[in-house]
Amino acid sequence: MKALLIYPEFPDTFWSFRYALKFINKKASSPPLGLLTIAAMLPGAWEKRLVDMNVESLDDDDLRWADLVLVSAMSVQKESAQGVIDRCKAAGVRIVAGGPLFTTAYEAFGAVDHLVLNEAEITLPRFLEDFRNGVAGHIYTTDQWAGIGQTPIPLWGLVDIKHYASINIQYSRGCPFNCEFCDITLLCGRTPRTKDKDQVIREIESVYATGFRGQVFFVDDNFIGNKKKLKEEVLPAIIEWMEMRKRPFSFNTQASIELSDHTDLMQLMVGAGFDVVFVGIETPHELSLAECGKFQNKDRDLLLSVRKIQRSGLEVQGGFIVGFDNDPPTIFDTQIRFIQASGVVTAMVGILIALPRTRLYERLKKEKRLMNETTGNNTDFSTNFIPRMDYDLLISGYKKVLSTLYSPGHYYQRVKTFLREYAPPKEKRMPFRFRPNYLAAFIRSIIVLGIIGKERFHYWRLLFWTLFSRPRLLPQAVTLSIYGFHFRKVFEKRLGRAVRSNRVKICQEYGT
């Protein structure tokens, strides 16, 4: 068999970092971990190719070569995934689809020959057995959770590592919390399932063997779901490995805000090489936190929690949401004030959307407030349900939040606030390695941001302040400046599309 694995394209979002990646000559943030893992689970005798459409185009020759196409995608890749399916049908090649998009919205993809849903460790072997016997069915699903201790190491050889800025690995699945809007517990359960320390080290070693050096992202939705195992086994093993290999990586991950309550855990993470953590903060408004079941964020000083994490040596990236039923009209100014005061530079603010099969989706369905299916992109100036707040007020308020946060003045002030609070470790850091593409990125930043860009005054003021006040953090200052350029470009493009879309609606309404 000739198996072609296809990863659909991501649209331009804050998460794509597309405009930032151009500074370092990379094509995508990271390779598709799920498909590379699936490839390792396919029969060894099969020929395998992988096309990541974020890095290269999908050619008709690829489809002609394939006996079987395997597609995996997240909700935000829906449009591209549908295009892949259409091309496969036109080429007459059989399609197997799985991953979050298809697991939560499989009814929309009747054209797919075989839907292998939920956890592939359980459903893929069933499909492969039936496929080998010529009796493969249309849909394979399970209500069980797989033990991930035997999940194979991804087949890194199917991608060209040099195209990516970072590499993904996974230590755990599942999250102990159950936020109303989130589909993680739906997809992965509430009981964190983890790999043992030896398996984690084998996977880190497999990344090292590719020749990659740089940032490795633990894609766990809540890395600290099992704190005891992290403290006693996994992080000490990573620390030992990093010392043996002379610290070739830096790590980042995702965690709940309660990380700030565990100084010893943060110290271990920093000692292991972690320097960035994404935290779902969502909102400083207590009633909205209660509404969405974000109880781990309630009744705490969120600003102090963020600062504790920053002072431990971890940069906090934050997720924020507007559009909750309990949000008052003042929520937009409240979000701006909180984000500016916190120094959360990478502040991913989105409008609340109802993802299929989540508790939020089911509630809104009962309340007859659902309008249409979501694209999965919560930054496209729309939502898929009728909000309690006036819709136009919500959209205009959201635009105000983004236009303020990513304006050069506010953005660079936030970078400065973060650099003041941040306490990088004096030791146990990734050693300096000369990288031509990073030198090129610095030179490009000088040209694009320091000479051409409207932010040039803020750029130079930040660099000189950092150079004289916190010289060790100059690389972070440059990197975050480049991130700001990406965020502004995405916002401006999204805003332009929203304005054009609104004009079309007005013309249609008035027949002009």
C-alpha cells in the first residue's frame, strides 16, 4: 500500500505566527505530531509520504501516487480539509479521516470513506484489521480512553525538520477541569493519562537525533495535570538528560493558572529548560468565570498569579475571551487594563464560539441560540450564536480590544512591563549557539520594524532600554517585537475582511 498523509493548511490567525516565521526563514511553527504518530502505527511494509500543506503544496501527482489518503485536522482547518477531500474524491483515491475536526463534526463529512475517530490507539488497529480483510466500515469510534504508554515515537523522517521553528511532543492527555466552552475533555477526558519518564526521554532523544536544536513544545493541554509524577519522576529525568546533552532545547507548554501556587514545580520546570507557558486566563470578570465553569481561575488574584509565574522564570502567554453571557459592556476596557498591567505580551484574545458537542454548544442548542456552525477560528470578528450582549457592541468592543492591545504604543509598553517582571534563570539555560537565521531575523527586524515600520520609535526605545537595563533579555525583546508585527498584520487583514464582508451584506440588503 502507498499511504499519503495530508495535513491541511491553517488560515492566518494569531496562532499561525506566519509573519513572524518569515523573519527566521521558517515555513510553519511545527510539524503535524498527530499524523507523524499515526504514520508510525501503520504497517511497516506500507510506503508512506506526508504532505504538510503549511509547508508545501499538494500536487495531483501526490494523489495519483497514493492508494490511500489519511487526513487529520483541527476545527480551524475545516475549509482546507474540505478542499483536500474534494480533490481526493475527484482523483478517485480512498480517504481515511480522523482527529479533532472529524471526531466532533463527523456528520459534515459524509464523502469521507472511512472515519477513524476518537483515540487512534484504539480505533486505528480495528480499521487496519478490517481494511486488510477487505471489510472496512465507514466509521470507527470508541468511548474508551487509550493508555498512551505504548504510543509509538513519531516518524520524524517523513518531514523536513528545517522548515519548522519548533518540534512538538506529548507527555499527557486529558485535563482535570471541565470548562463549558472547551472540547479538550470531550476529546481527551478529564483524567490525565501520562507517559512514564523513560518514554518521555526516548521521545526527546528522537528529536535530538534529527539534528534539531531549539524550542520543543509539549502539546499537553494541561501539562501539570499530574503534579506528583512531574515533580518526582519526569522533570528530574528531563533535567538529567538536558545536562548530559548540554541543553540542546528549550521547552514550552500549556498549564492551568494553579501552576502559580506551586513554587517547587515552577523551579523544576525552569531547571528542566522550560521558559514559556500558555495559560487560559479567559477573563478577570468573576461572574463570567463562574458561568463557564473556570473555577480554577475564580477567587484568586489573577494578576498576582501571572506575576508569580513570570518571576519564576517562565514567560506567560495568555488566552482571553469576550462574549460570555455575564460580560458587562465594560468588559472590553477591563480586559485591556488587565492585559496591559499583567505584561502578558502574547495575549490571544478571541470571541466566544460554541464548538460542536461541548457543554456550551449543547446549552445554546437547548436555548435555541445557535446560528450556524463555527469555522473554529475565534478571531474572525464573528460568533456562531446569539450573544446576550448586543451583537454590534460585542464586535465593535472586540475590535477595540485588539486595536488597542496591538497598537505599537500599548504593545511595546506591555513588552517592557514583562521584561521588568521576568526573572530568567542565571544558570541552566540553553547555551548560546550561533544561528545565521536568527542573525538574519535581527537584521530584518531592524529594517522592517526599526526603519520602515510605523512602530520604529517604539522599537528603538525598547531595544535601547533593554540593552542598558536588562541586557540579557535583548533576544526576548527582539523576538517579542517580531511577534507584535505578526499580531498587527493578522489583525489588519482580519479587520479588512470583516469590513468588506459587512459592505457586501449592506449591498445585498439594499440591493445596491
